[in-house]
Amino acid sequence: VWVVAADTTVRSVPVTVKGIDAGGDLIISSGLTGSEQVVRAGVNSLTPNEKVNIRPEADETNVGGIF
């Protein structure tokens, strides 16, 4: 997976997938601590140490995720 560092650069981190839970989410058994910010979109075009822009998460009043 790609994780974001404090300076907003990305790095690739190998992980081990244990399985998939009932909700369809992956269960990661190693490689992440749980405190990392993981990239969710655009991962196929990233390169190591590339700077990224972090979009704020939509809140429950932002129907459709429009910023």
C-alpha cells in the first residue's frame, strides 16, 4: 500500500493480507501499525517520494462528497 509521510510524500509499504472481513474490508496482519495515513485514490499513478495533496474527509452533512 502507499502511505503518506508528514511532509506529504508517499512511500510504498509491503503488507500481508490475512483475509477479508464480513463487510468486505481487508484484514492486514503485518506491514502497518494502524497510525499511517493510507492513500485511497490515484495509487496506480504514484511514484516513491512524490508529493500529494490531501483532501479533507467529507462529513455527514456533505452528501455526495462534494467539496
